[in-house]
Amino acid sequence: MNNNDFDKYDLRQVILEYPNQLELGKSFVKDIKLEKKEYSNLIICGMGGSALPADILISYLNNKHSPFTLPIYISRNYNLPNAASSDSLIFISSYSGNTEETLSCFQEALSLEATIVAFSAGGNVEIIAKKNNIPHVKYVIDFEAFQPRYAATYAFVAMNEVLTKIGLSDTIEQLAPFNNRSLEVKGEKLAKKIKGRTAIIYASCRLKVLAKIWKIKINENSKTPAFWNYFPELDHNEINGFVRPQGKFYVVMLKDPYDHPRNNKRVEITAKLYQDLGIDVSIVDIKGTTFIQQLIWTMILGDWVSYYLAYEYKQDPTSVEMVEKLKELLK
């Protein structure tokens, strides 16, 4: 089987062009205008891949010297959190523009007369935003069947750029060039090791969003279960579950060069304990000196792992048939 037989929508090219998402995200926001005022909090509403930008944004804001000091809430549901008020800044995030939970939050935000910014590629989110004079960040992508999980980086950049416009954050730095093809080779090798086993992805608390993203990409691209956790929390509970594992697992530990030295010692010791129990482990040393460099490098490596795991399982890495089937049944 060659790549064209299973990769019908050229996801490989999407991954190869992933570093360009930083500048793309900024371009979507250039015409957005927002009032500078005192906000009580930031609330980001989204589901699935459209909520991932919120997770990345929170990690970014927590990993830099930033003027951002507001409480942040993520709503992955039909309702806004209790903290929502007319003083809230609310981001509505739905790649398709038709996510029912997010549209419900949009209507509630309108009723509060809160400050809202909408993010979508179109759909009802765009229609409602235009009808109510709400700033709308529109995603324009050339790839056919583009999936929300691959919009995460430019959507995160777009959200951060909106905050930058009102003095609540700083613009994302340029990304230094790196060899994406070498990551492809590394990802393919790791996928072959994982094949036939359930992947478990671990990261540091600081970069736990990356473990979560790897898990999601393996679920959606490779059509197979995966799980995630983070150090040091997992060493206080999950580690004991592998005394009697109820399946075959492969553990990938994303080692953070800037984590606490004791946590990096935990990585090595936990790996050895798992290996003594017969569980295979790969430790991946995250590359990059800034959060953005580490984010992009690790996300792309995870993309290649999930892409080639899909290849091993003869699965179309772009389609999400179970998600679409669920949506049809909900109608």
C-alpha cells in the first residue's frame, strides 16, 4: 500500500506545512478590532479540535512573562461557566461553525451582552456573528476535508493575537527553520514500535497539553485508543495500575528539558520500573529553547507518529467516521 491509497486528502502535506501556521494565524486577525477595557475573565467555548487552541493558549500564557492576569475558563459543554458575566471576554471557537454545544454557549453569551470574538471557517457561527456585529476571525484553508485538530496551532495564534491587540499578551515569535522530514522518519519508526499496542503518552505538567494532543491525534488519525497523563501526578496513582496491566501497552514519555530535575529523574526511574514489568517505553527528548519551538516540534512529531500508525492499520488518517455517525444520530 502506498501513501496515496490510504491518505486520500493528503494529510501528509498538511503536516509538512504545519510550521507555516504561526504566520497564518496572525494573518486571520489583522482586521479584527476590539475595545480595550477591564475584563473580569476570559472564557473560551469549543469542543474537540476546536477546544485544543484554548488548552495551548493557557499553556503558553502560563509559560511566559506575560501581561495576562485574568482567570481563564474553558467550556466544553452547552453552557457558560458560572463565572460568565457582561464583563467577560468570551471566545467562541468552532472550526465548522456548526458545533451545537458551542452555538448554545454563543447564544448565552449574547444574552449576557458580554464582549465576544468568534472563530470559525464559516457556518452558523459566522452568520450569528455578522447578524450581531460580533468580530469574526475567519479561517481560510486550501486543503480539502481539513480537520479541526489541524487548525489548533493557527487558531491558538489567532486567539493570542486578539489578546495582543488589547494589551493582554505578546505576539508569537518567529519560528526558526527545522527539518520536518527528519521528524517524519523519527515518527514512522516510533509508530512501528507502537503498532499492535495501546499508546500511553506522558509529559511534564508544564507541557501536559502536548501529551493530550498526541492522544487525540492517535485517536482520530490512527482510529485506535490512546491515553495520556503527566509527571509527577502519574507517579502517585497510575504507575501502580501497571502491576496488573489488562492489555498490551507502549509508553512514550515526552521529556521536558526545563522541567524540575526531580521530575526528569522520575521519568528515568518510571521508565525503568515499567520496563522491569515487561512494558516497552520510549523516552523522547523534546527539542527547542522556547515554548513555541517545543510546541511545534513535539506536535509535528506526534502528527507523524499518528499518521504512520494509521498507515500501519490501513486507516484513512483524515476521516472521522464515528464522530460523523454520532452527529447524524443526534439529529
